[in-house]
Amino acid sequence: MADSEISCRQFTNIIARRTEHIEDEILKDITPIGNINGMVEVGTFKPFFGTTQTFDKFNRVAVDQSVAWADVSDADCHGTPCDPDETKLCFGSDRIDYALQTKSFATDLFCYDQMLSMDVAKAHYANAVEQLKDAQQLIIGNRIRTEMFAIAQYKWLAGGGNASGLTPFTYTFTGNHIILTIAGGALPTSKMVVNMLKRRLQTQMLNGAVGKMAKDQPLVLEVMTDMDTIWDLIQGDSNTADKWRFDHFDSGSVEYNKYGWSGRVGNFNLKADIHPMRFQVLANGTLNQVFPYVNTAAGGTFGLKGIVNQAYIDAPIQALFIWHRRAMRQEVLDATQIHPMMPFVPRSFGGKWQFVMDNLTCGTVTVDGVTVPIAVDNSRRNKGKFIADFKFATKPQFPEFAEVFLHLRENACVVEVPPCDDGPVYVTQDYSSECAPCEELTVEHNT
């Protein structure tokens, strides 16, 4: 046998060792979703009614209380009309427009013929469908946060050196609230403290945030922030002792658990948001929103995987909300039939994923300077992709009930605590479990 030849037994051994052994059990990343999508009112945007809608909102009028009360006269009113002086009251309303907005997502093409030769293809694509459902929730959740930020009537920077500890701000933004430019280049200078919330309580009560008959309603507002800030507001502030709460609260009540509140300080129920809006400060002073995950190459043969974004963990600025479920109404475009003789396929504009197989394209080509999509032959009906369309409008119902605070944040401070002594002297240990050997016997022989 030549040196380069191997035996059948050696060949079998080499193949067995070089073959990739993949376990039947497949694990998947766990993506926390949260329940922010249920924290606003929802409805439908009228079809066949343009891309904007207008509504009127009746305003309150401040009654003139400065007019003095007049004594009633019993004198003869002959020649002197006894009609009383009247203090006039006026009425008004706001006319507000809001518009329909859209965003669409799609996957790459899937080929059925290739799936047939894939290992555990059913498990892989079942996971893909589950991830698409998670993506729908994350997309809608991020929109709700950014829309509440945009419509909030009161916007504050924590700090500013004034008595209230709060500085109002205005801003402009690009993209989906990705880059924020605050007027005057101002930035927050303080972490969030409980008295900043206390400063806002009376204003919100007078605005009607706790209802028309405040005495018959729980005097409670909702605050949404992250778990660390909740800890800072309650446990981390030694001055916080709920000395300014106006009513009793049973921490085990049904409402407390139903709405997912994580604690309470004063007259504010605190809700932990697992994906709060966070920002890093760019060199030019603008704020850049950062997100909880970033993608990197997957460890397998293809694709991406999302990993926790360290820039999000370390972001120095965060948005806290005084949240109200009636502050805005999230409306989805209603896809209804236009005529029985026009059988368009109705689809969801709430981001529900659907699998499509017609009029597919893959990549582009430039022809005479024009970019043209490359058509895909799908005569065998063996190719397809998932698509999702989102068409939402945000109706600012009671923006005066919503407030957003940009405040400084930091990761938990760690103070090293050394031990009080140098510890004991190390003693050599013997962990042998063997019995002591039998003693050797010495036998004497007499001659």
C-alpha cells in the first residue's frame, strides 16, 4: 500500500470526525417586547377621505372672577331698568389636522427548492415567522414612543439652574426622531428627581388629566421610564417618603397589576419601559437616538444576529414621560372594499406580515442610466417573500396630558469595598479519600 493510501477503517474515521454534528435541539434568542402597544387609544383612519383629517376640540373658558358682586336693590325701578350688569362669556375651539404616514418592510426572497435540501428547514422558518411577529410589535412600540414625544404639549430639560429644576425646550428632528436638535443647543444638566414630577402635578390636575370630577377619581398620573430611574426616584432618593400623596394606595390592587406599574412615588404610578428612548450627544451638540440592539454577522454560514447595543446601555440622556392613555389616538388605515366589481385583496395596514409570490424582483440593474428592478421568473410558484405595510395616523386628542422630560442618566455607580482584614493564612489541604495502607508485618524465624 502506498504512503498516501488509507485503509477503509481510517477513511470512515476521518469522515466521522470531519462531519458537522448539529444537535436536533435548536435554541433562539429571546427578545423582550414589553406592553407599550396597549398604552394608547387605538382606532381606524377613514378610507376614501384623503391623507389628512381635521377635527375640532372645544376649549374651556376662564370665567372672569374679578367682577364684584352687587347688592340687590329693592328701590322702585320705574324709569331705571333693573336689569343686572352682565359679565360676558365667550367660547372657542381648536381645529387640528393630522396626517396618515406609512412605512413598509420586506424579507429577501425564499426559494422552496432550496428549502427542501436545508437541515431542519421547518424549525428555521418557524423561527423566522416568530421573529417577524416580534418585529411588528417593536416597530409599533417605537412609533408610539416617538409620537408621544412629538405631540406632548410640555417638553422639559431636567436642570437649568432655576427653582423648578426644569427648562422648557423646542426641537427639530430628522428621520424617525433619530437626530434631535434642541433650540439654542441646550442639553439637560440633571438626573430626574421626584420633585420635578411634583412640580407638574397641579398643572395636570387642572388640565383635567385625572378627570372632570377629580374628587371622585384616584388622583394618580402615570409615569413611564426605565427600571433604573424608577429605583432612583423611590429607593435611591433618601428624601422620598411619599409625604405628599393625597390619597391611600393599595399596592396589591387589581389596577396596579393590570397596568403593569412597577412602583409608586407620591401621586405617580411608575411603569417600567423595557425600551426607553435614549440618546447620545454628537460632537455638534445634537442628540442621536440609539436603539437597544445592533446587528452583527451571525456565527453560522449566513445572516445577521442582533446583539445588545453597548451604546444604548451607556447612553447619557433618556426620555421620561408623564403618560396618559388618552393623550393621543393611534389610528390604522381601514382597508375596506371599494366596489363588488373590483375585488381588490384587502390587507392589514397594521403591519401584519403576509407571504407574496407575484411580481417578484431581486436586485437592480442600470439601463441607460436608469435603475431598473430585475424581475424574477416565478412560473413554478416556488419563490416568495414576506411583506408588511404600516399606515398609521396619530390623532393628538389631549396633548396637554402628555409631558416628556429629557434627563441625564448613568449606569449604577460601583463603590469598591475592600475586606476589613487580609484574611486567614492559607493552610495546605489534603483531600485524599484513600484509606491508610495496611502496616507491613515483620516475622522472625528461630533457627
